[in-house]
Amino acid sequence: MKALDKAKKKAKITVKVGGKKEQPEDSVKVHDWKAAEETAAVQEDSAKEEESFEWVLPELDADQIEEFRPIHYTPAPKKKSIFPKKTAANRAAPAILFSVVSAVVFGALLGFVVLKFIAYGDHQTKLPNQQAEGAATGAATGAAQQEARLPALSIGIIQAGVFSTEGAASKVSRELASKKVPSMQLSMDGQRYIFAGVADSPGTAKKMESAWKDKGVELYAKEISFSSKKVQTTTKDEQIFARETVPLFQKLAKETAAAVQNGEVSPDGMKTVGTAAGNVKKLAKVRQETLGRLKKYETAAYESLAAYQKSGNRQDLTDAEQNLLDYVKVYSGH
């Protein structure tokens, strides 16, 4: 047991240098042989790596070694990739689209402005000639183009029937013509109206109903009104006629209705009508279509009434009423 205990004790190595035993402080003590072997192996591997690495140092002349200077380092900007990431492309798509649309809109607006300038230049070039032509036309016709207004018209009228179809209305019109009764069709509110006489008021129209009873025609007196309307005039005569036509029509309607009732024409009434009709007849430059047709029927109504005054022929009186009915149709615009 004692020998085993002595073996377990750590061994001590004494190193002699030159045959002399060194002092205890110079002796080397190895406590763990296994750890010493691992340490030696690591040191040997490190030595081998250092021996195998080739150190290449630049050969510099003494003159090439510059004096030590501080260097201010600025990081170089990162280079952008020519192939952007997908997410960046998706983000850039709306901006690209907006730029394209903006360019198209701007180009269109620029083109429009250029065209306007060109048109304006042409207009400025043509304007003096147009003004000269307009002045010449105005001088020739007596007045420049102006807007006139026909006054509202309210009259008494005799109705002969209301129909839903044009065929039925035309059939009744032919029957009235065969009985020497004037008639006129007027389309209003989706219905076809037939009128057989005109008067200056609903009361006068009511008295006219009995005048056609001997012909076997059933009639109804009523009032009809038309609002004022605008017309374009190009002559001074047209402007005058637009003011004078309705007053003349009312005078004619009054005298014609009285003749239908009484069989006679009032001399005083015809004198007043004759003066107004003469003034209208002198207006030779009434070229506007609507005004021209109104003048035509108005003048014809006066001439028929004047013929009846002289001859007493009933057909002349019927013709006077027919012309007044045609005037109403033109005035209504239907």
C-alpha cells in the first residue's frame, strides 16, 4: 500500500545543467503530461501554418514612401443596379403612368391653344372684310339683323271637333268644305283640332255659332291663346310688321265676325281696317319666312272682306274667314 501511495504522488523532474543540479527554483515542474502534449501539438500546428504562409511584401524604394498624412475618407456611393427589384418596379409603375398621361394631356392642351391662336389670326384677318360686307348689307336693307318679338295673341275661335287621328280630322274637314264652311286643322297636346271660324273675342265667337246652323254643322265657341315669340329680322320693314301685324289681325277678326253675324260690313270699321292694312301692304321688304306668310294671309283676308263689302258674295266672306284661320295656324307654329 505504501508503494502504491508513493506511485500516486506526482513525480518531480530535476534538471541538471552541466552536470550540476540546479536549484529548486530553476527546476521545471510538469503537473499534467496530457495537457502538456495537447499544448505542444497546437503550438506545432501554428508553427507549421506560419511556415507554409507566403508573405509577399511590396518592394518600395525609400523615395516612394510618402510622408504620413491624415486621410479623410468619404464612402463611395453605392452603385444602383441596372436591374431594379420587382418591388421597386411596382412602386414606380404609377409614377410612370402619371407622367405619360400628363404628357398626353399637356400635348393636347398645347395643340388646342395653338389651333385657337391660328383661328384667332384668321378671324382677325377676315374681320375687316366681314365688317365691310355687313355694313354694305345693312345699308342696302335699311337695318342690321335684329331680334323682334311678336306679341301674344288671344282670340275667340269656333271649334268643329277634336280627333285622335289625322285621317278622322281630314274627313271632317272635307265635309265642312263641301258645305262652304271654312276649316283649319291644328295639332295640340297630341290631338287634332278642327276650327271653323275666328273672332276678336270668345263672346263674339259665341254669337257666330248660329250662323252655321242652317248648314247642319255643330260648332263650339271657345278662347285660344298663343304666347309671344321671337323672330329674327333683317330689314326695317320686318321690324315694323312684327309690331303692326297683331293689331291689324284683331281688327280684321272683329269686322269679319260682325259680317258673318249681320251679313253686312261696317263702313267705319272697314275704314279703320283699310288704313292699317294699307300701312302693312306698303312694307315690301318683309322677307323672313314666318313674317312673310303672316303678311300674305292678313292681306288676303282684308282683300276678301273688301270684296264682300262691294259684292255681297258670301264666298268672299268665307274666304276672309279661311285666311284668318290660316294666319292663326302660322302664328301658332304648328
